[in-house]
Amino acid sequence: MLNISEEHIQQIAKGNEQVFKTVFDTFYPRLVGVAMKYYKDLMVAEDIVSDVFRKVWEKRELISEIGSFESFLYTSVRNAVFNHIRNTRRRNEHHHLIQRDLSEEGFEETVIEENVHHRLYKAIEELPEKGRKVFEMSVIQGLKENEIATDLGISVNTVKTHKRRALKDLREKLGKAYVFLFFYL
């Protein structure tokens, strides 16, 4: 068994590929075993260990700062396995959500929702410039009427008037079915 000496670390830091290969060949099987302890897929375990060694090689100039290089390798593999497990769970949850949304009922809701958003933004684009600007600042950016008045250099009453007209125009363009969109205003 190879004990990693300070000389080995110095040689790897200088880019000595032969010493790095020796360390790799010595520790790779054991590190794959460590990865397999936490994640029972040989191919994934091998990929994780290879990735750890790739990162070590890429950051080789910094390895002289590591206290115990062997402990560092084992800890890096363990952390990489845990990261892989966490990311796999997130990916699976995400896929589950997508599949649920793509179910017939979820898909129809998504299409309807997209249609509503499209019609809404198209109607907003068709508003007169001042009304559109006030509406966007109020509803989309969430600014208060006095903030809008200050930003645009107009009175608060003018802001209220533009907002009221924009809402009226949008209600007319979108129809009564879309009035619920504006209840929170």
C-alpha cells in the first residue's frame, strides 16, 4: 500500500502525471468501495471517484495546503456521493412534477394558463404608453402609487387615473371571464 508522502504531494502539485497515476491506481479501488457503501451502483461510484480525481488534478497547485491527503480523498468521495444522492432526489422530484403536469388534466390546465397569460400580456402591450407604464410599474413591479408618481414625475392622482383606465381597457379586451385576474388590484 502506498502512503502518500509530502514528496508525492509536491510532485502532483508540480504536475507530475506519473506520481498522480500511481496515487490514482492505488486509491481508486478503495474509493470506489467507499462510494459503493453509500450508493449501490458501480458505474455511478466509478464516475464519482473519477470526478474527484479529475478535480484534484485540476486544482493540484492547492493540494499542498491539504492536511491529510488521504482523508481529503475519502471525505471528497463521501461528500460527492451525498451530493449525487441529493441531486438525484431533486431530479426525480422534478421529473415527477413534470409528469404530473403533463397528465391530461395538468396539461390542459397548463395550456389554459398559458393562453390566459398570452392574452393578458398582449392586451397590456396594446394599452396607451402612459397607462401601460403605470400598470406595469404597479402590478408587475409592485410599486406604490406615490413611488410611481415620483419615478414618472406626475401626480398620484394622475397615476390613479392611468391605472383605472388601464384596468378598464384590459377588462374590455379580456372579457368578463378574466376579471378575476384583477381582484387583487
